Amino acid sequence: MSVHGPTRYPKLESGVTFHDKHMDSQLALSRVILAPSLVDDLVTAGERALQNYKNRTDVELPPVTEGFLWPEFPRHDVVNAQSVGSVYAKGIAGTVATIASMLLLHPNAPEWMDSMFFLESDLTNEKSDALSEDLTPILMKPYDDQSERMGMPIKQDVWESMDEITKKRYRIAFEKFRRPGVWNVYFIRREASRALKRMENVVNHMWNYPTFRTKALNVEPASLEHPFSPDALETAWGTSVSGFVSATSRISVFPLPLPHVDSKFIHIQVSQVFSDKGRLLMSSKSAQLNSKWSAVSIPPPSEPMKTDEEIAMSMLHRAWARAVEKDATFIVLHCGTYERLAIRHRSTRTLFLSSLIDVSRNQDRRYGAIHLGLFVSILFDVLDRAGQIEERSNQNLEKHSFKPPKRPRLAVASDGTGETFEQNQLPVSTLLPTIMLKLNCIHQALVEDILPRPLALLRMQYGKFNSPIPASFLRYNSAGDEPKTSSYQPKEYFILTLTSYIGDGSTGEVHEATIELLGSDGNVHVFPNTIVKFAFHPASRRRLRHEFKVYQQLKLLGIKCIPEVFGLFKDVEGDTLALVMTNAGKSLASRTVDLQQSAFHVSEEERNEFIEALKSIHSQRIRHRDIRPENLLVSEDGSVTIIDFDRASLDSSEETCEEEMQHLVNVLDGSDYAAVGVEFISRGSFSESEAASRATSQSWEGSVDNSDRDPED
């Protein structure tokens, strides 16, 4: 093998991603401590596991097959992070993961098998914008797990050889922290290599976690509670975790005080809640809330990192964020021939960082011993933490007894229809016409109030996300003109809060969101059923700009079967694009029980509406080019919508439109699942985002009008 340079990858300018800046401050990294003993401790962990096995008389490991302990390394040039990761995954990880699994989980297994595998991934469509490629060990699915969660199962004879306590804790670990480690393998760049070597310069001091730079005094994070996630009590090398923390940092092991967040998020007194086509609308009548809204200032574009210390800090922040995301304890940072290992301590929000490992100088095969100890420590950690969760769960079951809620008193409707409704409420059949009329008026008024506003303050509030400061997104300007002002009044912006993650597609990731604004009528309004679609990379941004262009054209042509689009927005501190639109309902794919089958029910009325909808689009010579169940939506009132026009062709022939119409009919009949020109996607091999990207990336580029291409793309 040989290492070549330079590579095709650009200079490392940012290790902290858009998502990382939205992390809840209660989970953020607060300090880094150098742990010189960590490498020796991991070697000891491996040795202890081997010695514990030798001391047991009730187990006997199976014979070692030829080539198992000395796997053949890939014979190719190592030119980038992906090839380095491939060498590690195939040459080191597979072997040490198997040995660790046998020693800690199933020493009585009839053959050498592992209970976790090492996943290689690339950045083709990752939400990360850092120049690193993430690899991770993944716990295999328990053999008797009957859930619909995807995963490679442990072999039956291996699972049955495990004792009952280990099985029970393994099930908890699989459910709670299935990806128990973080490997950040950086592209072979001089900047990352220097930063990795000089990380000692940034240890032993308090850190300020990087956030966005918007100045919005009254847009603050909410008060969120996070699931119980303990640190392990013991280490695999024979000391307590508290002892390791105390000896390494020489400080009190009491947790650092977490910042208390008194949320000043606006609480709206809601007068009415309506539902129309799956959209919820809430309108406040309290004029006193207006004083909560003030002018905001947006920052200039971010400057690239200039020093090794800045790059080092961003790399550590990024690794910590990935560990929080996976609820992992152990971290590996690797670039070229240099490596550091780290331990995440949750209660003190401290990262314990090893001394530098020069892989090229490990002539005594010590590197393999280090990583055997690392995998042993990972499994030891997840079993310890799973045991604590099990104990806590048992205690809670003893303390609490379930009492069914009281049913509301119901009365029979006086109009003789036989409907039932809550006492003191009119039957829905009587109110529906009035509700729908009022709802449509409110809906249209809100849309018209949102459309001209140039600024969206975007924040995330779910899972590990609770944005300390919102990101500033301005309406996309294809000409690239600088904003005329940096200050915006309350009626010039709206607050866009992401409340849940929906999934990834070939263009980017999709979230459910809520829009909140101070209306032109002086009242505060909320529009909860909103969708935000992100694009982070050049190809994805081109697709999203094209999709927005298609939506604009369809709206001008009077096409009704598309979602209401509030606009395309760009992050002022980066290049991220966000397409904001209404949530038009649930997809036909959500009706499918088996994702590898196309069996779902479509009523005759829905079928006819989808056909008429596509006819109206084809009448303008626009072809969708990605008709599949995921892109066909039905709202609560039964109206249909077609979404995801990122591959659409704007000047299609009548013949190709007829082919697409036949394809739609086949999809609705359940005989054709994938889109025209797109290979069938098997969800058993890749993640949905990877599969979608693989299926569509080759056929899409030729269809898009790139006349509005940004210079940076």
C-alpha cells in the first residue's frame, strides 16, 4: 500500500456542521482533558479480557481457522479517507470485533463469530459538511428480536450460547445505543494532520461550544428533558470510571452545573384550532405578546478557520457531537498515519483525549492490541450502561402503578343522527361548514403574510437539538446580491422551528416544522404543519433550486396538486439551502406494511384524482420523472398532492408524458414500485438515503436546468 497526495478534496475549512450548532447546550462539550494513560489502559483491557477467559474452566473457545487472526489487507493505493477506512474495517476491525465479542458476549459459541460489524459510509449524501468520513461499529440484531427494526441478526447458535443476563442487557444496548462508537477518519490533508498532532494545545480549559451568530434576544431555546443516559460505572481495564475521571483530570468528579434555561419562548393563548387538508392553524388574540418580538440582526458569512488550534477544536466538537448523536462513549480520530482515541464522559461533559499514536511506527503489533482493548472496552461499556438502565426501569415499575384515564362524558346528539360528542359541544356535522370557511380564510391570510418576509429564523427542537441561537436564512437570491440590510423588524421575519426528522432523500433531509410570526394584524400566529427540505452539498443544492423553480412555474400555471411553497432560503453563515412548504398529508408508501413490497390500498377516488393531477402537470409539458408512492400524498380530507420535483423535466414530449402516466397507473395498481429510469431500491442493503442517492444520482443530472447555478457549486 502507498499513500498518495494531494487528493481531490478541498481544503479543510469547517469541522463543525450545521446540525452541530443546533445541539442543546446541556449536551455540548465543555472541556477536553489529556489522558496520557488511555492507550496503556486499553491494552490492559484486552489483556484482562484474555486473562479472565483463561481463568474460566466452564468455557472453551472454538478452534481458530486459518487466516482468521491475520487477515489479508486490501492491496490498493491509500489515497483518501475512504480507502484508509476500508483498510481499517477489513484489516483490523473485523478481527478485533470478533475476538472481543467472543470474550465478552458468547465465549461458548460453536464458532468464531461476532455480535457487531463495522460499517463503512461515505459523504455522498451525509448531513455532515465536515471533511471527514464516519465509520462506526454496529451491534447486530438479537436473534429473537421480532421488531421491524432493520439489522443483521446474530446467528441462532451464537445467540443461544449467551447467558440470560447478557442477552437481556444486549437487547437494551441494541435498542438504546446500537452504534456504540465513533470513528472520524479525516481526508488526508495537511491541515487535519497538523491539527491532530497539536491537539495538546487546546486541552485543559473550558470551551465555548460553537453556535450561530444571529442576534435575536427573544428567540431562546426551550426547556427540554433528555432520556436517561448514564456513564458506565466501571472500566474494562479494572478501575471505576469515577476513579479514572478523578485521577486523569485531578478535579472533583461531581458533574459540572448545567446551564439553566428559562425559556422565554412565546406561549400563545390559542383561541381556535382548525384542521384543513392536514394543516393545523392556531391564532392568538393576545395583543400583549407583541412586546416579546423585537428587531433581529443577521451575521456576515463565516470566516474559514486559520489556525491549527481552530481546526483541532472544530474536529473535537464534531466528534463529540457524533458521539452525542449515537450516545457513544468511545471516539477514534484518524488522519493518514496519525490517530487519537477519546472517551466521552457525559455527566461532566468532558472529553478525555489520548496521546498521539503514530501508526507507522507501531512495529511491535501494539496497534492491534490497542484496538482489541478498544473493542473490549466498547462492549464492556454498553453492557454496564444497559445494566443501569435495566435497574432504573425495574425501580420505576415498582414505584408507579398505571391508572387508566377517565373517559369524557358523552351525550347523544339531539338532532337524531346518532352521533356522539362531548357534553356542551355541538356536533361536528353542524359546525363543519362554518369551520371550513373560516379556516380557508385564515390559511390564505397566513400564507400571504409569510410569503413577502425575507428572513426565517431557523431552530431545531427535538432529540439532541435545542438551538441555543437560531440560524438566519434569507430568501434565496439567484443573482447572488448581498442583503441590503443586516437588521430586520418583527414583521419582516418568521420563526421556523424544526420539531421532528422525517427522512433523507436523494436531494437532502426532510423535517416537520412549525412557523410562528407576528402577523400584520398585530396578533401572533402559528402554522404548525410545515415541511422543511435541506440541501447541504453542491449537487443537492442544484437539485433543490431546480425543484423550487418547477414549483414556481407550476403555481404560475395554476396547477393545484402541489404543496404551498413559502420559499427557498439560504443560510447566511454557510451554503445550506432550505425549501419551506406546507405538509400536504401522508404518502402512499406509509400505507405499506412491507417496504420491499408495493401492496397498499388506493381508493378509486384517490386513483382518479392522482391521474387527473398528473394530467394537469403534463398539460404544461412538465414531466415529474420520479413518480413513486413516497411522492404521492393524501391529506386528511382526501385531496391528493404530488411532491419532489427535483428531477422534473420542463420541456417533455407527449410520448414521454404518456409513458409516465402509464407508470403512475402501474404504481397505483401496485405493479411498479420504483420510478421510471430508476433501479428498484432494496432497503435491506443500504440506508434509504444511500439507496436513493445511488438510484438517482446517475440519471438526474442531465435533466436539470443549471442556468441559475451558483458560482460555488
